[in-house]
Amino acid sequence: MPTSSLDLLKAHYKVDGIVGTKLEMADGHYTGCIIPPVITGRDKDIYSRDFFSSKKMDIDREASYAYADSITDTGLFGLVGHPVVVNPDEKLLELATSKNWDIILSR
């Protein structure tokens, strides 16, 4: 039984791991609690690098994707060849437009 939202995503996408803030689950339901640490901004870049290093994963960065919604997440985009912004804040939308990154708007 998954214990966090990231466990669900990992199983659904059949990937080796997902880096992000975990939302606690109990008996298949979200509890409303966050499982520390809260991973935001620059931490996403740091935790992603640590994850790849700990797994001794050889990553094809040019073929990889990262998804984010805030200008504070741009460090993460330096790790991949395909940055994708999703419902971005104003500053990230400006940057993404100037760099011709993929933009997903679902509002």
C-alpha cells in the first residue's frame, strides 16, 4: 500500500524514483499532512542531483524532462534538455517564452 503521493506516481509511471515533497497517505487516503522535507525552489535541484548520485544512475540529461511552475524552480531546468513549465507564475512564463521552452496551461 503506498504511503505517499510520490509512491503512487512512481508506481503509476513505473519509474525508479520521483523527487518531491511527499503527501502522507493512510488507508489509501490523504491525511492532509506533509512528510518532511518540503522540497521547493533550489532544493529540487539539490535533491534531484543527490537522488541520481545515490542510485549511481547514468542519466541522459539531454533526453530528460523536468516540470515546474515557479521561477524558483529554474535550477532544476539546468539538469535536463527539455524544461517544461506548467501553469507558470508570471516570471517563469516570461523566461520560458524567451527560451522557447514548452509551456502547458491548464487554467
